[in-house]
Amino acid sequence: MIPKRILVSDRLRRPPATGWSWTDGRFVREHMDHLSREAVLLYFFFSAVADVNGLSFYGDGTVAARLRMPLPSLLQARDELLAYDLIAHEPPLTQVLSLPPRCQRRRSEPGGGLMQLGDILRRAIASTHTDQERNPS
């Protein structure tokens, strides 16, 4: 093991006077490898700007501008974080959640947790096609 020593003693990290911006080290060890670069950046952004409860109220346009990320990429990155149960999002709020055990995607079957809108729409379309096949007009 490498012996540790403080490099700059007058610059030790301290919890911020306002807000909250610590990131659980397990994110890097257990979750980051499963995410795109954009999702990792977005997670760190929300971790940095969130309050003590993990809440942030930054709008999509502001976040995209701050991160220099196209809006479609931001939306896809947020969907990844939602799918891995790392954040909750109900506009205008985003909440960084406590980390789930090891990285795993939310179950998307009914009763198995939150579903993404895309999953709901795919199921609706699939059931419509199945109904039409069973009952042709």
C-alpha cells in the first residue's frame, strides 16, 4: 500500500458552508463503469450542485449549457441515471439518490419499480399490435 501524506495542508477539503457536494466513492467503484461518459458527467454535476437532500432545480437548458452538452445527449444521460436508479427526476427537480447496492438497472415489468416512458409506450404499442392480430377487422 502506498503511504499517504497530505500534500497541501492549508487546502484540506471541508464540507461546504451552504449546499452539499460530496460524492460517495462507491459511485466510481461500483456504478461508473456501466454508464456513458455523458451520464457520469451529469451525475457529478448533480452531485456538485445538489443541496443536503440531493435536490437540484437546474433546468435542462441550463444544465446542457453548463456542461456544453447537446440537449438530446443530456436527456439520454438522464435516462441512463434514471434506469440505474441513481437519480429521481420530476421537473423542475432532480434528486441524487443514495446509491443502490452494486449497479443494476431498474426492473421495468409492472410492479417491479419505476418504468421509463419509452418502456410504457413500447408495451402499449405491442399490446395494440397483439390485439389487432387477434381481432382483425
